[in-house]
Amino acid sequence: MPKIINHEHKKTEIIQYAFDSIVENGVKGSTVRQIAHIAQMTPGQIRYYFPNHSELLNAVMSTVEVKIRRRIEAIFTSKNLNTIDKVKASLLTVLPLDQERLADMEVWMAFRYDIHEYGQSTLDDGLDQLCHSILTLLNNEQLLQTNLNIHLTAMKLHALIDGLALHKLLNPNDTSNEDIQSIIDEEIATLTYKGGKT
């Protein structure tokens, strides 16, 4: 009886092997041959599912984006958090504060700095959209300070998140999760009335 192969499961496995390879070797070091070696497959078997290297890399990046989006959606649909807590939690969830998020961020940074065109992915757009959505939410609930330029404030917030993420990656021992949380708390407090206590 012929062996039945679950092709979707196999594709997911290959994406995970590619993800692990990028964390270990960067984007440029994660060739089809290298990924095939890790997966104990032939390059031809990899190409059956992903005809070219770019398609595989895009699949990895899409997987990271979906994971991050789901984390954010879970926060904003939670009935256990108030608006301010949702805002803070959504910003913290895109930062490398645990092993899973650290790996996601390492892959994202590898794309951004190893191959620039991949780095300008929808993940950057998603973070920009998150910052704008947060400010719009605070404004709609009359928690946002008046007379703020939303565009410039969102840009500043985006830059802060980028900076904290990079700083945590480069200086993990000097940057505690508590320090990052305090910085986020202070930033949101400056944007809202009485730190969002109203």
C-alpha cells in the first residue's frame, strides 16, 4: 500500500526547518541545500514544495507575520483587559521578551539586514498599522492627549518599538523585560490622560 503523504504538513515542516536555519545562519546562509540537509531531504524534494528559494523565504516571513498578527488579535479580543492594558500588551507582544518572540525577531531582523527587499515586508507595514490603530483607539475612547499629531506620534511609537527590539537583541543581558515594560508604560502615560486612568 503506497505511503500517503500529507503535503500541507510537509510544507509546514519545511517552513519550520527554514525558520530554524535562518535563526542559526541568517537568510543568506539558509540555502535550499542547507535547509534540505537539516530536514533530511534532497534539494529536489524541497523544490517540489517551494520551486525557488524566494518562495520559501516568503513562506517563512508570512508565517512569522501570521503568528504576530494572531497574538495581537488575541489581546484586542480579550475581555479581561481594559483599553490601556490592551495597548501596552499589544506593543509588548511584538518585542523579543521570550524565546518564541526572540526567534521571530531574529528572523525578521535577518530579513531586514541580510536581504533588504525582504525586510520591507508587510511586517513593517503591520507595525506601522498597529501604532496608528492604537492611537486611533485611544482617541476614540477619549484617552489620548489632545493636540497630538497622530502621524508623527505613530512614527515615534514605531521608532521606539524598533529601537527597543534591536537593543534587546544586541544587549540581552543589559536590557531586562521589566525595563522594557517600564519604558512602554511611561510612553503610553505621556500619550494619555493621567496615564490612561480616566
